[in-house]
Amino acid sequence: MAGQSAKLVTIIGGSGFVGRYVVRLLAQKGWRIKIVCRHPEQAGFLQPMGGVGQIQAVRANICDARALRAVIRGSDAIVNLAGILAHSGKQTFDEVHCEGARRVAEAAKTFEVTNLVHVSALGADLRSKAHYARSKALAEIKMLEACPTAVILRPSVIFGEEDEFFNRFAAMARLSPFLPAIGFGRTKFAPVYVADVARAIVRALEGNAIAGTIYELGGPANYTMKELLHMTQSYSGRKQRTLPIPFFLAMVQGFILQYLPGKILTVDQVRMLRANSIVSAKAQKEQRTFEGLGIDPTPIDAVVPVYLEKFKPKGMFEHYQQ
């Protein structure tokens, strides 16, 4: 159990994909952890990662400034992981990304919390035609305006056992005779391992990042979307072909699918695919990268083949069968 003198970190969105890895690392390092989420009853699985009383889940919505201030009070550090991929009711890009970041930063300023890490995304750009990308860029501006010491992390697409990238396409390969390659699969990505992103967050909290700096986090190699689809097929034991889909046709599909449950594809997501999600040459030169944080990023083939085994035609124990 962490002592009462241990520092308290409040993690907004701590029960999500990235959050669970951050919680595990911080618990191992002895931090006291407050997890802020809309449904704290669903964060119970995080409790065994720490000692008795070390991890606490509390209810608050990033859209509620008053509730946010209440849960942030008394914190030594804050991590903002709140984010959405598509609108859902009152959960919009403007509310969650832009205004949410502003509320977090202003609460941090109110309680004089200068140790703040905000997770954004590669591709954040005020000039983008994608609402998601514009909202991410505006969130960074609002965050740094209210808290100039904040550290911003921009990861590329994140992979890991619970991801919605490789898992989604591997599941699709089970049912579909082909995998869709929007924009002919030419968009480039630098996939990052979720545990590496968590390590970057912890390194920043520990003072190993330059205050007020935006770091771009990419894996050790860049891949086109088509290459990633082929890798998914290989790791999951499938042989489906990729179906090249031009952007204009994908826009039509997105317009229809965005109104169906699950939002498999939206127009905004198609617009995002028009821009590469890779680390810029400027960030590399200035060492605003994983390497600048002292982290050697994990390659895809060291992790993904393991958790995609379950999608193989004969199951994850196929290699044991005669």
C-alpha cells in the first residue's frame, strides 16, 4: 500500500485502453491514483494493480467543470486521456476534446497543479478538413494557454491486446472475403505500442520531458494502410485480398454507416485518412519523440502476432495441432 505521503495523480479517462497501462505503471512506482470516469463501477478491474486504498475510481464527466474541479482538488499531477473517435449525443469533439481540455487545464491552474500530461494525437491540425484533427489541435492550444507547463503527447495509431485497430480488422477478416483499403491503402502510419505510450506518460510525470512541449510518438517504422492490412492477415492466418476503395466512394459509405449503431465508419474518419499519421522530420530533429524521452519503441512483430493468434482459422492453439 502506498503511504499517505505518496504523490496523488488524477487520471481522467483512466479506465480506458491506454489508462489501464498507465495505472499499472504508476501503481508499481508507488503513486496514489485517482481514476476519473463516467462509470466508476466499470473500473473495478484496476483495483488489483495496486495495494489496498492505492487506487480509487470516482465519477465525473469532463463536460462538467464543477465535478472536474472537485475531483482534481488535492492532486499533485494530472493526466488527461479523455477522447472520442466519433460523436455520440452530448459527447462531441468540441465538448470532449476542446472544452474538456480547457476545463482540465483551468482546474489545474486553480489548484496550482503544474505537472500535467495531455494525450492528443498525431495528425492534430487546425487546417485539417477533419473535425477530429481540428478539435485535437485546438485542445492543445487551450491546454497550453491555461497551463504553459503541460506536456502534450501525440501518438500515432495505438496497438495492444485490447486495441480497436488490428483486432477490428482481424475480426473483419473472419467474415469478409476482402479487407477495405480506403484511399487505395496509401495513408502512412507509425503504430505505437500502448505500453510504450504509458511509459512516455510516466516519464513526463517524473520530470523527464520538457515542460510546454509537444512530443510526437511513433513506432520504429512507418507502414501504409495496405501493408498493415497484409500484416493483419498474415498474423491471423487469413488470405483475404484487400479491396482498394477511392476516397470519394469511402465518403459515401461513411455518410451512410455513421448513422448505424457502432459507427463502423464516419465521414470524418475518412477525412482523417487523407493525412499521414507519422512523426515529422522537425520533431525527430528536435528529439520531441520517444527517443527524446529515453524510450526505445516496440516493433509491431514483437507484440501483435501473439494476440492475433486467436483469430486463426483453427484457433490460437493451431500450431499445437497435428
